[in-house]
Amino acid sequence: MSDLSVKLADVDTFWTLIADARAGVPDPTDCCAVVERATSLLAALPPASIVAAQQVVWDLLADSYRNPLWAAAYVMNGGCSDDGFDYFRGWLLTQGAEVYRAAVADPDSLASLEVVQDAARSGAEFWCEAALSVAWDAHLLATGMKLPEDAFTIRYPELDPDWDFDFDDGEELAARLPRLAALYEV
């Protein structure tokens, strides 16, 4: 963990934190356990590192704010509101760098995950609201104070107009996300 004692202001350091959190819980697919462990690990760092982590979280959320991923969340969760998409991306953060990067590049890659395959059979959904406040909670735990008001900025990109279609259109989803559509029988 000594690598994390430097200012947590870069994505690679954040992913190390998540990897350490995942390694420290019995079930790394349990996003709540991962968030709880990540919060504890982050709270042990200097307050400036915790504050910097909040911006990293929101930058990753902004980078994953894409219609193809939203369509995947819609399929996997049986629908997906604006807030639901935020919480889905929170879950995605808890899955680690490799899964996150693969899903952002190709959301259909999520169909290859065992946890997603199990959920398709059981009806489990993917969301983790707590992941959005990991730095907030760590700062409160470490200092007893809320994060400073100016701790982060949110910069959501424009959504891809080529993916601006009704996600209830099973034919269109099957053409664009064939593995997820097949897995969830869309």
C-alpha cells in the first residue's frame, strides 16, 4: 500500500486502490464489500489524496458516460434510468481496471464475465451507488469533515447520436450488443 501514500491523483493509482480492495474481500464481485474496503484503504491516506481521488472517480464516470455502455446497462438491468446508469458505472468501477476498460471499449464484452452470466440466469442487477461516494465517505471517516465543495468537477461528454435509439428495440440491441442480447434473451 505504500505506493498509494503518494497523492492519489492519477487513474493508475486509483486502480491500484481498487485492486487492493478487491484482493482484501472474500468475494471481489460483491461491490458493497469492495467499496467498504476501498473506503477504509483510502481513509488511511493523507486527506489531500482522498480529495484527489474524488476527481479521479468523476473523471472515470465521465469517460464511461457513453450510449453503448448505457445500452448494455439497460439490457443487464432490465432498464436503466439516468441515476441507474450512474449506479451501474459505480458497479463497473468496483470490478477493476481491466473490466472497466474492456467495457468502455466494447460493452458487449461484459457478456463474458461469469458474474454477468450468473445474473442473466438469476435476474440480479448491477448497480453500486456507494461507489460514487467512496472518496466522500473516506474523507468523512478520516477527518470527520465533508469533502470540500470544490473537490471535483463533473464533465459529461455528449452522448453518441448514432446510439440514440429506443433501448426497448430488441432487434437493434441484438445487432449492436449481440452477446449481451443473446445472454439476456432480448
